[in-house]
Amino acid sequence: MTTSTKTSPFPIDVLGTHQGIPPLRHPETANPYLARQAVHESNARSYPRRIPIAIHKAKGMFVHDTEGRVYIDCLAGAGALALGHNHPVVVEAIQREMAADCPMQTLDLTTPVKDRFIQSLLTSLPSNFAANARIQFCGPSGADAVEAAIKLVKTATGRRSVLSFHGGYHGMTHGALSLTGHLDPKEAIAGLMADVHFLPFPYDYRCPFGIGGERGHQIASAYVENLLKDPNSGVLPPAAMILECVQGEGGVIPAPGAWFREIRRITADRGIPLIVDEVQTGLGRTGTLYAFEQAGIIPDVVILSKAIGGGLPLSVVVYDASLDRWSPGAHAGTFRGNQLAMAAGAATLEYIVDHRLADHAHRRGEQLMEAIRLMQKEFPCLGDVRGQGLMIGVEIVNADSQADACGSYPANPDLAQRIQRASLHRGLILELGGRNGCVVRFLPPLVVTDVQIDEISTIFHDAVKAAQHGGEAE
């Protein structure tokens, strides 16, 4: 083990190393926790199938399993743990409220804790959005906030159709799943929300128009405008458009700023509320506090969850007051008054702002992407490296096959899985996403140091090398 000597505004953990870590045993036979999980938990469980570990404790960037192994966590609760595991400011905020006998749940009754959270949130948002904003607290998950946002805009506009995008991910509840591009979870579910229409999302590496670059995203926005002008399009005037600034589960695909600005113009000209899903991108993840700020646009509705609760369950919808036309009780939920999450969330948000962690995320993200792009010369299977801030995706391809007209190679999901497993064997937790599950995703806590980024890069390099040669644990 080695210790970082770099100075930092946040605590630096003992740096994990991939040297000398014992190999993983067969998970569902050797580890009793995983064996019982396989017996008793639902067949719908997902992460344990790809990351077969039983976590014993966690601190900062690192998690420890029940067999004494230490991992660098580049999943971080799917981005929910902005400050990593058990950050002192989060722990202190929770302990302070517990010691003061604060209520744990208050429905939508107000408290000083809730008031502080709201003020911290509004202060963090662009002033020209926050000045006329209203907030709806939702149930624990981002999916519930998506459901609330759709109810909000349908009520305000009196319309019923919603525009979404290929590759988008908005959750797994019934309505949110209807807005999600991925087909597999929809196949067994009949009667999903009607009048959802999917549009092409600019995806430079695999352009839906076979062009790519600036011309590709110009065609994408022109397509949307033409659809909305065409009286024979088959699409009724929509209640809203929903999109992600960076498609996360869809493969870490950033929306080009120019395209995003055109989409905002098109929707504003037609009075179509624009819903920006910042569940994974919000609070500094992409190098700005909110990802929509990079395009210089102001949405009508912003959906927030994950990091907003400081690692505890919380979600909110923040929207322009002109849409506030629903009736009392139009959206509710028992756990929308989670006081500990609000305390942890306010502490996290203030820490991110005070320590300029959005800027830090931008620098560390550039460092990691530069390192991986250097690896592309050695490993052609790393077909595309992309992202914003500390939301990074590496598309794994079969570079021995024929490239398409845009120079893109076929997806290689089998190799992506081997790289994920090889990384785990070396003490690095990564997740996969994107079309065919071929994008390796990096979502480390925003407090990751430059030294830790170097360690992550080294482990990933070794894992790619081993996986390409057919091994995982070598």
C-alpha cells in the first residue's frame, strides 16, 4: 500500500493497489453472503451478477469486501456518492440531526433542515432559473421524480404526448420505462405509457444518420423541427420533451452544445416544456454544477436525485413557476420528507460548491480521458473515449472487423465483460452500459485525486491487456 502526499481540500484515503490482491473465488459457492443472496433475492437483481462481491465496509474511494479485498470504487452508487463513502461532512450532518432528535420523516411538512436544503439548492442553480423556480419533493428515487415531472407538464399543458430520445434512460417504473430507449426491460411489459415518441440523439461514434460530426447533429435537430412542423407527422403537439445532457446508461454520450441550444430554441418557440434529467449528471459530475449549464440554456424542468441526497434516498423536481398548475396532493409520497437525506444533501451540495469540486471533476476527468486515449494506440479495441468531467465512457469494439462508413467498428460486448471482470480482479469496480453493454463506464467520486486517477488508469491498462489475451486474473 502507498499513501498519497498530494495536498487536497478534501481527505485523501490510503491509496489502493492492484498488486498482491488474492483472486476472486467462485462467488455463489465460496462466499456465504453471495450464496444466500442468490437463493433469497429476486431474479431481477443485476449488479451482483457483474460485480460478485459482498461489501463489509467503505471509506472515501474504497470499499472492502468480506474476504479482505480492497477496491477502488468507480461506480460509487451509480454516481450517487459524490463525495465517496462516509465522507466526514456527510457523517457529521447525519449525526448532528440524530443527536438533536430531528424527525426522520415529515411528509411535506417543513423543517429548518428542509429550508436549508432548499436554500442551498436554489443558490447552486443559475439565478435566472432559480428566481422563478418551484420545488416538488418526490419519493426516494429519480424514477419517481420523472413520473412527477411528466404529471406536472401534462397537467400544465393539457397535452398527452411526450418526446424522448433513442438511448435515453429515465428509470424503471412504468412511466419512466416508457420514456427509456432500452428495449429488453420493455419486452415483457404490456400497456406502457402511450404517446411516447422517440427521436434520434446525436451520437458521434455511431451517428444515426451515418454522417457524424457537426453535420450529424445539425440533421438531428432539423429532423426534430421538421417533425413538429409537419401536420402529417402523426405526433400530436407534445406536453414535453425529456432528455439527458449526457446519456449515462445509454453509453456516456454527451449532447453537443450547439445541438442542445437548437433543441431549446425549437421547444421554446413552440411552447413545449423542456425537461432535463440531471439525476446522474447533477451536482458537479460533468465539470459544471449542472450539465445543462455547459450549453448555456435554461430548461423548464430539472429532475435531480442520486447525489442530491448525499448518498441517501431523495429526489426533487425543480421547475418554472408558470407550470405550477397542479392541485394540492397531485403528487405525493410517504418518504418525500426524508430529513436525514436533506441534511446530508445540503452538506454535500455546500461542500461541492465551497471546494469547487465541479472544476476539480473537470480536471480529473481530462486526466483520465487523456490517459485512456493514450492507451488507444496500444489497444485498438478502445474504439471511442468520451465523456464530461468524471462521467466517462470507453466503447469496446472489435477492431479486427470491418469499420462502417463513419470509421466505427462493431461492438464487442464479450470483451467489455472480460475487461470489467479483469478490472475487478485487480481491485477496480467499473460498470458497463450503452448499446450491447459494450461501454465501460467510470463514475468515481468527485473527490478522487490525481494520484488515484493514475492508479485507476494503471489498473485499467493491465485489465485491458489481460482481457485481450483471453485472461482476467493473470
